[in-house]
Amino acid sequence: MTRFILILSLFTFVLTAKGQKYEVGDIAPDIVQVTPEGETLALSSLRGQIVLIDFWASWCKPCRKENPSLVKAYETYKDTTFKNGEGFTIYSVSLDMKKPDWEAAIEKDGLIWPYHVSDMKGWRNEASKLYGVRGIPANFLIDGEGVIVAVNLRGDELEKKLKKMTKKSWYIFW
């Protein structure tokens, strides 16, 4: 039994050493990467908004299939007031290695939010390593204070979570 626990502990240590996994309740670590236009963009510059950090790539069929749901959520909630943030946006981190493919996918899929970044290192992307991303699509929803509030929301799950996070207005009718 002791041998089993030792092996399990060693296995857990090796997995943790290869990449930190962040979960709900953790502060999202900052990401600083480059936009298609060559500008440096930090995730922390979006503080105050609800942000979906979306890890994807142009060559990833499940990612591309998920993109219409992201576009719909962005269009619906981009100007919404939330309990802990003003507006919703997406910070897309691409695991592409070919810039023309990345740019073409953004255009073709109509990814209209302004925050697209990559370091063009594919699976060696520094942000994906930092977040412990081992498969894509992967995402982390963070609130206006930078706290992770959900992980790997797909399809309607994202919109349902965003709806729950909206600030409720109560009206008194006379």
C-alpha cells in the first residue's frame, strides 16, 4: 500500500511539474502574447470585464465547430452589465504555427472580438503550458477581478453561465 501511495504521489508530482492546472476560484495568471497585427496584448489589460480565455487553433475541427457558439455569446453579452464585471469579451489564444492559417480562420469563422493572440509555437505555446492545457478547445471564464469562475464551457453552457452572472435590475411599478 505504501508503495502504491509513493508511486501515485510521484505521478502527481510529474504531472504538476509539466504544467500548472488552474481551477474555479483561482486567480487567472496573466498572459502576454502578440496579436495578428504584431501588437503585444496582456490579458490583465481586460480587467473589469468578464473574459473567456479560449485556447484553439485553425486546424482543430472541434474548435472550429465551437466557434459559432462563441460568436453568439459574444454578440449577446458584449455590452452586458454583470455582477462582477462590465461587458463580456473573448481573449483567443491560438496554438497555430502558421500565421496565414490563423488569420484566415479568424476571418472565415467571423471571430469579431478584438482580442486574438498567439506566440506561433503550436503546442509549445507559453500560455497553454502555463494553464496546463493538454487538449483543445479549452477555455477559462474569468470575472472582472480575474477570478476563474468556470472551465471548459461548451455550446449553450457558456450562455447559461453568462446569464446567471448578469446583474439583475429590479423595477418598482407604481
